[in-house]
Amino acid sequence: MTEDPKLSDEDLERVQQFISSGYNSTERGPFRAFALLAVTWGVVIALGVVSYYIGKWAGYL
């Protein structure tokens, strides 16, 4: 079961040239897992503190 290519050889060559040109590439910094973890824990702690004070203010605690 061989399929005929949907693009001609010229079109495939143009697609490959566009992909390898680097037009869509972006420079990325290193992934900082500990910074992400710290920000996530900071948000969780902040939401916990806010919910504690809301519960205290509403009379549930």
C-alpha cells in the first residue's frame, strides 16, 4: 500500500527550505524548574492565606 505523494518534488523542496530557514524559531532561555516551583508554592500559600482570612471574617473559623 504505497501512497502517492500529495506534493510535487518542487513543493516538498520549498517546504523543507522554509522549515530549515529558521524563520519561526525563537531563542529560548533555560527552563528553571525551581523558579516555577517557587512561584507555584507562592501562589498556593497566598491563596491559602486569603481563604483563611475570608473564613475568619465570615465566622467559619
